Amino acid sequence: MNWTAAGEFFSMGGYAFYVWGSFLVTAACIVAEVLLLRARRRQALARVRAERIRHEAKA
Amino acid sequence: MDTGLIQWFRYASPQSFYRLAGRMAPWFAWLAALSAAAGLWIAFFVAPTDAQQGESYRIIFVHVPASWMSMFLYLVMAGWAGLGLAFNTRLSAMMAHAIAPTGAMFAFLSLWTGALWGRPTWGAYWVWDARLTSELVLFFLYLGYMALHAAIDDPRRGDRAAAVLALVGAINVPIIYFSVQWWNTLHQGASVSLTRSPSMAATMLAGMLVMAFAFWMYSIAAALARVRAIMLEREAHMEWTQALQESGA
């Protein structure tokens, strides 16, 4: 184990900004992509439904 | 697409791949989550402090896997794009489009984490060095691929134009990879090589490989989820997507 206290872990030997700046931005990008993918799926399903309504209106 | 041309092209049809992708994506997502948890544990609690760089070196556990994925995903994207050009299958171009945003994200993360690692180690967030510049070009190639496709109204024509860009841009990937050998650069050489024993502690290497596996599984899950959305978008008017609505799938 590298750390004796939580504060030591979070300060990353004085490199907290660089280390956490890397890991947190990576995590944020992945969370954002997952949310965007969910939104895109919802929109795509809505488009399929809209297409169906248009088709039924024509028929 | 002509049906029955070659039997195994059947799997290249969106409606059969849509269901397959839907079944596979959660498995890859779980593998990604579990291996990311294991990789982060190794990165922060098992791997020792570096003698020269102190704790700042821990950026390696996200920087190297993100850089590998940015290059690997570009080659996979260009491969699908090339298949789409050669065989004119609908699925190939859709797969190429599904990979591009995730690849762009990893190229961005490679540059971002590289800048945050460069500042404490080299004293600069950015230098116009061969490795860094060619990775920046890779990021722009991803953006250019997506922008070009988005700019062409007819998706099938857009597929072909973007595929040509993807294939021409693929020359950049070996340039990035070998840049540290071909030019004098501030960037360190390859950390992992097939011909030499690794130049780092075994636990550091293990953490990096586990994180790379996590990013790889995540990329597959994200690409499968995105290709499903693309299929629905492009084929919203077709019978098979309309049938999905009835079955509630």
C-alpha cells in the first residue's frame, strides 16, 4: 500500500492537479459519451415512431 | 443490398446485426467496468511510486491506454470504411461511423493527459514535437471524418467520401507510432515492445495492460450501442425497424 492517510492519497505527492486532472477528465468524457449514446438511442426510436405515424397517415 | 449474393453476407445486414449487437453490448460494458475497477486499483494502490517522477507518473495508466486506443480505433475505423468502399455493404460504413466519435474521444484524452503529464515532467503543456503533433493530426482526422460525412446530405455518398479520407489518413498511424524512433523527440520511447523486455516494473505494466483492456472493452460496447442508433436513424422507414416497434424490442 502506498498511502498512510487519505490526504496523502488525494494530494498525490504534490501532483494532485495533474493526476486528478487526467483521471477525472477521462471519467467525465466516458460518462458524457454514455449519456449522449442514451439520448441518441431515444431520438432514433422517436424517429422510427414518427416514420410509422407518417406511414399510417398516408395509408 | 442484393440478397443471397453470398450466404455469409447475411450477417452484414443491419437487421440481424442489430439484435446481435444488442445482446453483446452489455457484456462488453460489464467487462469494461470490472477491468477498469481492477486497473484503477493496481494504478493507485499496488503500483509503487516512481523513483524519478514521484506520483505524477500515475498518469501513464490512462495516457498510454488512451493513446493506444486512439490509434487502434482509427485503423479499425479505416478498415470498416475500406470494406464499405469495396463491397458496398450498409453495415461496414455504419460501423466506421460508430467508431469515429469514440476514437476522437480517446485521441483528445491522449492529448489532454499528455499535456498534464508533460507540464510536471518537461515543464511545458505542449511542444511541437513529432509524437505530439502527429497525435494532434490524428484527432483532426477523426473530426474531419465526422465533419465530412455530416456535410454530405446523401448518406451513401457521404459514406464513400468519408471512407476515402479515413483510408488516406491511416498513413498517420504508423507515423505516430514510429515518430519516437524516426525523429528526435522529447517524448519517451515505447514503454512496451514485442522485442525487448518492458522497461518498467511488472505491476506498472500490469496496471497499464488492464486499463488498456478496459478501454478496449468500453470502445466495443460504445461502438455497438452507437451502431444500433445509427441503424435506427438510417433505416427508420424500413420494415425491420417498424417491426421492432411492434415487438417492443
